[in-house]
Amino acid sequence: VIDYPMIKLVLNRIANNFIRLLFLIKYNDITNAFKAYKKELLLNFNPIVSKHFNINAELALKAISRGYKYKVVPISWFNRKKNISKFKIKEMQNRYIFTIFYVWIEKILLQKDLKKYEMDENSMSKNHTCKKLQKMNVCCLKLLETYREYTDKIKNTK
């Protein structure tokens, strides 16, 4: 990492170490945007709740918590020389917090169901596990809608 603003570096390390502890994983840079996924893997990540930079954390955490294999390839990061970053910590912090806890709750509550679902994908319409996942997705989407309304309300009051 070269020319990374010190405050962002400190907050990034704190956040990533918190995520490592919460999810009990070794991967140490969940928020890094340089990732590649197979199409089939992405199709199994619904519902996707993130619409901003926090999608980087959501996809990585869903892949890990759902038991997919991953490989870390080290990169060198250099701060931009021109223009200004669109990433604003104050604006994104609540989105990241919501996303991280959303995926953590999904991991805790649905871990057994996700394994059953993956093993019995061919009989989805009759599968009780699939129906439970669909209900959970509806609840999560309602929660996400409420969260988005709340954040929009906060933006409009400023």
C-alpha cells in the first residue's frame, strides 16, 4: 500500500480485523475490490443487499460463509495521482455495518439450511429448506427496504 491516507488505513485495519474475528476467518482484506468470481457462484448469492462499495464485503463474506473456496493473490495498491476518491467513510460506515451483520446473521441462522439447499438443488420447488430460504430472503429484503428508507430519511433531513 503506497500513499494511503493514514486515517483510512487505520480504519481499514480495524474493520478488517473485526470482520476476521466475527467470521473466524484468516482472510485479512474483505473490503478490497480486486476480486474475481465465477458466474455460478454469484447466482447463488441472492439476495444481494448492497448497492455501493459495501458489495465488495458482501460478496466476499457470502462466498466464505457459504463454504466456497477462495484464493488470495497479493497486489500492490497505489493511491491515485489525479481526481478524488468517491468513497466517503462517513457515508459508507452504516452501509458496511449493515452488510457485515446481515451476512453474519445469515451465516449463523442459515448455515445448516444452506448446506442442505446446496445438496438438494434439483428438487427446489418441493424442498422445505428452499422454502425456508425464500421466506428468509423476503424478511431480509423487507429489512433492507426499511434500512434504505431510514437512510434516505436521514439524508433528506440534512
